Amino acid sequence: MGEVPAVAERGAERTAGLPTTAEGLPVRLAALFLPAPVPRDSRVAFWDPDDGPLPEQTAGEPVDLTVVRPHGASVRRRQTPALSLPFDAALPLLVRARRDPAAHPATACWGAAALHALRLTARGRLLPGLTPTGHDAWRAGPLDPDDIAHLRAIAAALPAEGHAAPLHGPGPLRLPDPEALLRAFLDAVADTLPRTPAAPYASGRPFAAREPVRLPGAQDWAAEVAAGMDAGVRISLRLDLSAYDLFDQGSGGAGARGAGAAIVQVHSLADPTLVTDAAALWAGGADAAFGPRARVDAALAVRRAARVWPPLARLTDQDAPDVLALSEDELGDLLGVAATRLAAAGVAVHWPRDLAQDLTASAVVRPAPGSATDGTGFFESEDLLQFRWQLALGGDPLSETEMDTLAEAHRPVVRLRDQWVLVDPALVRKARKRDLGLLDPVDALSVALTGTAEVDGETVEAVPAGALAALRDRITAGVAPAVPPAGLHATLRDYQLRGLAWLELMTSLGLGGCLADDMGLGKTITVIALHLKRACGEPTLVVCPASLLGNWQREITRFAPGVPVRRYHGPDRSLDDLDGGFVLTTYGTMRSAAPALAEQPWGMVVADEAQHVKNPYSATAKALRTLPTPARVALTGTPVENNLSELWALLDWTTPGLLGPLKSFRARHARAVETGEDEEAVQRLARLVRPFLLRRKKSDPGIVPELPPKTETDHPVPLTREQAALYEAVVRESMLAIETAEGMGRRGLVLKLLTSLKQICDHPALYLKEDHGPAVGDRLAARSGKLALLDELLDTLLAEDGSALVFTQYVGMARLITAHLAARAVPVDLLHGGTPVPERERMVDRFQAGTTPVLVLSLKAAGTGLNLTRAGHVVHFDRWWNPAVEEQATDRAYRIGQTQPVQVHRLITEGTVEDRIAEMLAAKRALADAILGSGESALTELTDRELSDLVSLRREA
């Protein structure tokens, strides 16, 4: 470029006392680089292309700047006010502007150039030289092809405002070439940063002092340096591992073991295709291609690289720095951080082309030699399985001999299968200590399914082999629909046949399983079919709630006539003279009679509504585990109601030991899954659980056509004046007590408040514990908006000869509803937890026959197991905190066998805690998730403000 843009004279009166920093200078101004003969004396001017006023009282020296601007179809010079900064003061501003979205494009572009220059300086790309006037100056260089390409990309993006100062000289109006201007900018950065003006001894010293120093007689030296600025060389290292025996004595001192050689290669910066070994360069065979300075530049490049990686300093002691013998430690260092540091300094490290870097290790589980190989025999035995490390090259397992070779390796590369293999020291340790212990079959199966195992506190990849892999494939491959068994008087649907096939597979392997289909999809008939399929001669024990004994007996008699069925329940129960078939008992009876039941050999044990044993420490769960059987089946529509420990309890009964101890299961799986922080933990648990739990929903594509439509409606109900007054009084009094309570006492008060409010929402009489006899009528309905709406709903559906189930969580409310309906001459029955089993069965029969069109049920006592397909309407009189419980209750009517559409009605009092909970459940907010997880107890942890917002009555409702 050589010419300096014109800058008008500055008035001395405008320069006094100006600050030297760039603080406060708006980046909306366009930056313009003004080079000087001595690069560090360059300046940066900031001007407004829109001719706006410049800021007052800001950094920068006010000047009149000559720029070239468009003028009609041409251009012309004009003067514009600008602020001029010394180069060192402007540099920080440009760097910050690079990331400022408000910066002018020209300023942002010069910011990119500043960052590029700073990176070059950090890499040590600085060369000494002389200015045309003979003064000392640093230059940026040598530049490699990537550096030049980056510089040209910035130049192409530089807008006209960034190089608008015209060049001096005769001839037509000319602007600086952006690329040449950017090259001068890089030199200005290089000449500015190495200076040490604070050091007194630097005064007058060339290349250190801030003031220019003239160096007479150094022109030839400067010309030689300048010749290599952008046409120099760089070096790289090519590793030769086959040559390590030749360098045992020269690789780092006496007694050092040679591991290979690093051969220095020289690359031309001007022509990246030119490359040669340094030995050829020193022999003079490459002068024509690289030029006479190549040897000097290569030696300087070696010295710069030695500052990054000290072992290269040994090359500087050689007459021809071309080959460096490496010790094992040095070769290992090049495998890690050394290569990264060298690459950052522009020195690439090239490994042999045939170097294999795909040596991997996995923990392999396989049956011991001599074990069964059919995929199942090993599981039926008590033999332990081998658990050991297996290394593989390119996915192909190493032989024991190759593992031994690897175990004896003392260098980071090993010769295996006629190729060099890059070896991680951790893999060598695994080859030396291959055996990881023995696993029992259940633990081995768990490892096979998850694909991972815990080794020394670390989760590692685990691979099953042999019979274990065959078993894994068999239970994860899916099953085809089973053939219905002889003796079954029913037509199973396709999804039921698949469930039968799955249960048959799992029980035949001695693994057990949990059939977790939605309520009403026919789990009972599937188990009856499974019993007929197994035909093992020994009886099947079914443990279920008392309310389901009659349902089981009726279904067995209906679908498997001739199969003996006996109830083991009541004072006259007996197990004498059993001849196969079914034995039905309740959880309570099983708990008290566990020793007698444990003496009887069972072909299969079935736990219906298995969520009753979700607490593994309960007496019921412990008693269930004492019953000996080769096949265990859990039936439940809700395998997880509150947390994953319930799932562990079910599967640890069906397949003991599968999920490990509860404590370790919580640590490895449950916490990570429940917090949602570890997606891999979710997938790992799914792989482990999926084969042992079959879950189908009514919404699944293959099941929806089997069921009639279901309509769900929320009915907002206003509070009566009495209800509203009671509600507000209870909130006011309870919050005063809660605000002064702590710990368990506070939690108890919160639960009491929630219960009271829900009872008031149902009916004031329920909260006030009023005793209403049979003589009740409209006056009872007038006190509760819900009861009045229930009357309207029942009047409509009874006029259409319909039937309805009415659920409430309070037995007291159920009695109020029953008494009220009876007073209105509506045929109604009440089923709750205290209803004797025979009477329950008679109630179900009357309802199914249509004799009693309305059945009032307590939610917990009747929310599972019952088959009430006569109902076309389900009314939830009050809201439960867990929607899954409500869905189970709805499934008493919405189940296989239902032929009419089902309408679900939820009664919700407006403006109350019920309304607030309904909103949260619908919106799936964080608090709703907490409620779904742990019910009302989650609400006891709310702050006073949050609790008050939850329970306060919204009057606008």
C-alpha cells in the first residue's frame, strides 16, 4: 500500500487534555483505520456516515476527517467531523464491538480483524523488521494458508465506511485496498503489543521501547526477514513407530527405552502442496522449491515448537534437526495434551496411516464353560455366570493370546493383527485384570437387559454372550398371538391373545411378569386362559381384594366350566382335597394364613389389584413372598401410583432380585428418573423393566375400536351462601393457626384444612357431622350446589332409563346421598368398605340387572375390580388428588363388555380449592406433578402465601 490516507490538520487547541481510553465512545460510529509509517503510531478514527452529531465529553481527539462519499452517480471527497484514538486505546473498543449488536458494520469488521491479530500474536506469529525509514517494527507473520484465508474473508466483508479515507498521490481518486489495509492493521497490532514502555531499561532498545529506534546498517537483514513474511514455512511431525529400535540410545538419556521417531516435515506457506522431510531440505535437495531461507525458517519453527513441547529442544542440538527419537513417555505425551498444544501452535502431528484407534472394551457376561446353551437352561440352574472384560479391535473380539499381548504392553502403541494399535493405558489395565467376578442368573439378566453394569463405581457398557444373549433376545423380541387353550369358552381379542402368549413365555422361563393393562381390558380372562394353557396339575392361587372374590368365581365358572374353583376365605376355609383348579383368597386371609398357604405347592400365584402390596415392608407383601411357586403374575391397572419404589415392589415379587436391593434401585434408577434430570437413566430403566411389564391402554390403536366412546365433562357448581360462609370461616381460622405452627404440627393442620374444605364443598352437613335420618328431602339439596346438580343429572338419565355410578371419597357423603335419593324414591344402593362380601355381590347383580339404576360407591372401597358395565354414566361427586384413582373408578363402567357410550361427570365447586386443583391437573404445572406424585402430602410443603392462594375463595367465581 505504502501511502497514508489524508487527515486534515488538527488544531492544537482541540487536543489538550483528551483522555486516552475508548470508554464512552459509541460503537454506532464507523471505525476507520489510519495507518502510519511506524505501525504502532497508527490511529483509528470514528465518524458518523449519517452526519449525525458526535458525542460530547467522550474519548477521542476531535479531527476533521477527509472521506470519500457517494455523490449522485459518482463520488467525491468531503470533510466530516471524527474522533481519533491512538491505536492501543482503540484496540479494546474494537474487540468489544465485535460482539455488540449495536455496532456499526465497519466497526464490527475491524473488531474481527483485531481478534484475528490477537490470536496471531498469542501464537507467537511475530517477526522483527524495519520500517521504510529504518526504524524498528514488529510485523505479523509468518501467516499460514488458514490465516490468509481468514484475513481475506474479513477484507471481503469490510464495508466502504471502513476504508473511506482516500490515498494521497497524483491520478484518479483511489481508496486503500481492504486486504492491504487489513495487513497493515495486523502489523500495527504486532508492533503495539510486545512493547514494554513501563520498563526503564527498555528505553532506546529496539523492538522493546515505545519510541521508534533507528537501526542503520540492518537493511539487508530486514530484507531477508521480510522475504519470508508471507512465503515462509511451517513444520509438522510424522511419527514412525517401526523405527523405534534404531533410537534406543538417543531418545532421552541413558537407559531410556526407544518407542519411535518423530520425523520433521517442512511445508510451504505460499504453496500448501509443497512438503518435504527436513532431511531433504538440509541436504539441499529442496532449495529450488522452498527458496534459500527455508532452512533458517525451519530452524526457527523448530525453536518455536520447542517452547510449546520441550522434548523438541533436542533437535536444536543436531546439525540437521530432522529426526527426534522418542521415549515411551514422550510418545504417550503426544497421544494427549502435547499434540493438542502443538496443533494450537500450528505444528500438526501425523500418526501412521495404518494406526488403529478403535480398540474398545466392554464387560461381557456369559455362562461358565459347560453350561446349557439353549438360552434358558442356565437360568434354571444355580450356576454363576462369568463377568469379565472383553477387548475388541474394530468390533472383532481379541483372542486370549492377543489379550495377553496387550496386557504385557508397556508403550502406547502395540502391534496387533499386522497393524499398529493405539492403546489407552486404561485398556491395558483391563486386559491385565480381566475377571470382574461372578454374577447370579438374575443379576446377569439385569445386566443383559440394560446393557450396562456398575464396575468400581462406574457405569460401563455390558454385553451378554452365549445362552444369556439368547435369553435376552427371546424375551425382548415380542410374541405372536397365542392359540386359545382347549376348555376356554370365550373368544379372546387379538391383544388378549398377545398378552396370553407373553404370560406363557415369562412363566415358562420362571421369570414372572406384571400384566398392567388398563382396567376393563380383560386381565381376569387372560389369566384364566393362562391357567388352562399351563395345565401343570397344581392349583393356581389368586389373591385379590374381598370385593373381587365373587367376580373371579363367576368368570372362572363362565369361561372355564368344569375347572374346580374354591374360596379360601371365612371361618370354614380349607385346603383339603385340592385337585388343581383355582383357589381364591383375600389379602387379609393370605396374611393371616400364610404358613398354611406356604405348605401347599402352587402351580402359579396371581396377585390381583397388586398395588395392595406396593409397600414391600408391609405384612401383606412379606406374607405374599413366602408362597412357593414357579410362576408369579401381578395384575394391576396402576403399576406406579406414587413413586418407582412401588414398581420395584411388584417386579421384585414377580421376579425376585431382578431390580436389585431397593436401596440400590433408588440410587441408580429411581431418583434420576423421578427428577427427570437423566434421560439415559430413563432409557436404562425402560430396557430393564419393559420385558417384565406388559402395559396396554384403552387409547392404544389396537384397542380403541373395541370400546364405545367416552365423554368427560367438568361441571362447575356454585357454592350456596351457607357453604361460602363456612368455607371462608374455616380458611380464616385455619390460616391463623398454620402461620404460627411448624413441623409435623403444621403439616397436620394443613391436611385438616384441606379435608374440611373438601367436605364443605360436598355438603355443609358432612362437615358439621349432622345426623340425617331417612326423612330428608329438598331441604338437603338446597344446602349444596353439588347435590342439587346431582338431582338434575339423575332426573335426566333416569327418564331415559339409564343407570349411573356415583363415587365419593367420603362414606359419610355416600350415606347422605343415599338417604337423599331414597327420600326422592330413587332406587339406590350404597357400597362401601364395610359392606359384607355377599351383600356386595347382590348389589352388583341388582345393578347389572337394572333393578337398582343408581349405585353410590366409596372411592377406595369400590374403585377397583368391579364389573359394572350396566352404567352409562359415572359421576365423581368430589375430586381425588390423583386422577389415576378416578380413572380406575371410571373403569368400573368403561371396560371390555361395555356396549353403550359412557359419560363421565366431574362436579367441581367454583372458586374453591377443588377448582384450583382441577386447573393445575389440567395444566400439568409443577405443583400438579407433585400432587400426582404424593397426593395431599405435597401441599403441606407449600409456603403460607402459596397455601393461602390455593385455598382462598375466589368471590368473582
